[in-house]
Amino acid sequence: MYNIDELVDYIRSFDYWRKTLREIASNHYNLKDPEHDVEVRKSMTPNEIVSCKYIKDSWKLVYGIYKNRRLFVEYDDYQIDEPQSHLTRSLLHVNKTYLVKYRKTVQLSADIYNLSCGLIIQNALGLGSMNFKVIRTDTNQELLSFFPATNINDLVPHGKFVLLDLGDFTLRMTDEEKRTLTENKQLEVDIVMEETGLYLKSGFVVCFIDVNAYPSSSKGIDPYTNKVVVTEKRPWMAWSIDNQEPIPEVVVNRLLKRLYKSINGLVSMKPQESPFQRIGSFAELNGRQPIQQTKTERRRRNSEFEPIIDVDTYNRDFYSNVNENGEPITRTFRYLTQYDRRLQETRVAVGEEHVAVNEPLKWKLSTILEV
């Protein structure tokens, strides 16, 4: 298990909330601290590596982390053609550009997933012409294609963090794959965001893309097809945070970003080259070839400007249910129909009004807890 350090850090940072329950399991199994020495881990079996605190006593969190994905934007993932657009602390600012492409290859197990995108909108010029797609890497089969509403500017607030629902897709194994895939039963898919047509794109920020499997409580067997289907879909088209400024510190969880970066880089056990070539660099304009950097060099460069993370307090602050003024953080849903509004209000409205003081905002944790 190559990313055990990042996994342990993220789970340990929840001890402010779940330490008592976690220690009940830990004491029952008499678990030891994780082994952080890479050389020592080489001589251990996989079962010995994971039989430690923060993993064997936290299987639901571990399962949710690996089952789902939160895709943060990295330099290798996107292509853009104007200097006004830029990537800052994993937030992709799109301003006055015609070319916008994003592609990320991930491995997922066969299941039914929901795709959503975290955005900050100023004026969202051209956002309605952006196509979000999910494509099977091996067969090039399109599993999902979504365009935001053309009147997205009128549907969601400006200057707030918005989570936009992009739809569902089903990933199935073929009969041949069921017979031949014995160890790694995950399938590769490409998560794609690209422009369609020559429309100017400007005035929005891409924060992350979530790939969340539907929990078992929301699925059932269709009696007519005998296939697993979603029985409780999301009735909302988007939600926004009302009273918290969408700065990087409250939008991008650095522990989770570091963990998923290690998973994406190591789950296939091979380096993934960038699918895009940088456009309009200073070196190219002057006839010089840009210096190629290894992933390790890029990772070191990108982390130099980040403050040190206090693992013991980071998630407590990030998932806090109050804002900087001490007010409870609230969100507002957007719906396509009044029926959808009534359906959502009967599901969660009452539950969100009663949150314990020391409890994290669980809707910020949907990628991890909805399993």
C-alpha cells in the first residue's frame, strides 16, 4: 500500500470527531501505529500493512475514499490558450479564452455513479457550451454527456461556491472482464470537460469534479430488467453555500487533494504523461524547448508555497459547521420543478437544522460518507 502515509493523515485528522468510536475498534483488535518506514513495509504482507490504527478501525472511511473520487485540477490535466486564465492553488480560473479542455483518467469499480462539479461563477460566459463527459478508456464508449443550462447565470448565485449536478452514469463489466479480471477489477474511465464551438469562455472558476457512487440505500433491483438501478436520485440541479466566502482555504481540502494525488499516481503503478501540450509559453515564443520536469519536481515545486498542515486540527477547521463569523454555514438548493423542491425538503431539510457543535458538515463529506 504505497499511499498509506497520505491515507493515515487524512483519517487521523478526523479524530476530533470520531476518536472515541475509532479507539473502541482499535483496542478490540489491539492495533499498533502505522508503519511509516517504506523499507520496513516492503517486507510486510498487505494484510500486515493495513492492520493498524486509522485503517483497520476506519474501514468505512477507507472504502469511501477508494470507491469515489474528487478530482482536483492539476497542471497536467488541462489545456487553455489565454494568459488571463490560470491555475491557482488547484482552482482553475477561466477568463477570456476560447480553448478549454480538461481530461483525467481514473480507475473505478463497476457501479452507478453521480458526476458533479464545484464552481465559482462571476458571469459564466460560455459555460453553457461546455460539455462534461465520461468515456470508457478502452472502448471509447461515452457513458455520460452533459451541458449546463444556457441560462445558468440566472439559476445560480454569483460569487458563491456552487455544486452543479452533471448527471449519472453506469459502469459495467463485460462477461469477458468478469472472467479475466481477477486481481484488479477496476475499469479506466476518462473524465472530460471541453468546449464545443468557438464561444468565448470567461468568468468562472473550476474547483473540482466529484465522482460518487450511489450508496446501497439508494439502489435497488429493477424487476423488469433484473439490473441494479437508482431508486432515489438527487432532486436538485445545484446547491450553493450562502454565507462562506469561496476562498481556496475552505474549498480545497489539502489533505484530501494530497491523498487523491497519490492514489491517481500509484493505483496504475505507471507514470501518466500529460495529454496536453502547454500553449504559448515564453520558451516556445523564443524558439527554445521548455525544460521537461518530472512529476517529483513538479510536486516539489507546487508544494513549496503551501503552508505546513497541522494534521491534528486541519479537518476540524475545514469541515467546521460555522463560518469565520461564528454563524452556522447554510446552503440553498436550486430545482428544475416544484415537485423536486418538495421531495428534497422532505429528505434533508430537518436533518441539517440539528448539527452537533463538534460534528463536521457531512454534506461537505459526501464523497467519503455516501457509501
